[in-house]
Amino acid sequence: MITVNVRKQGGAAIMTIPADILKTLDVKIGSTLELEVVDGAFTVRPARPSSRKRYTLEELLRGVTEEGMAELNADITLAHEGEPVGRELA
């Protein structure tokens, strides 16, 4: 078991992670870690990559047609050509 000290730096509590632990976890300076507290103890692990799907522009535009874009533009014409109704800048 490794013992480390908690110290104050500014308004934060800082814990030093020994280099051999960083190497074991394959964590580098600037990496994101997940902390989990269970029964008065916390576990630290490298953060998992986001499970949120990232779409390419091609995927986002799939199914878009000229007719659909013309219909959308017709629906929002007033927003582009209307007069200001509040305190927005003209």
C-alpha cells in the first residue's frame, strides 16, 4: 500500500500520484480520471471515452434534399425578413 499526503493549493486539495501508479494506469499529465466513492473509500480510474456518438458531416446531411431545404427556408423566412419585436439589434 502506498501512502500519500493531501495538501492545499489555492482553494483545492491536492494529492500527489506517484509516477509508478501513473505508469501502471497508463495515465499521463492532463489525463481525465473518474473518482468513485463507496463505503468511505474512493477508487480512481482513467475516464472512459465518451459513449456519445460523433457524426460526420456526411452522416448529418444524409437524407437532406433540395426540396426539404427549400421548405425549411420558406418556413423561416419571417425570422430573416421580419421587423424586430423586442430589444434585439436590427
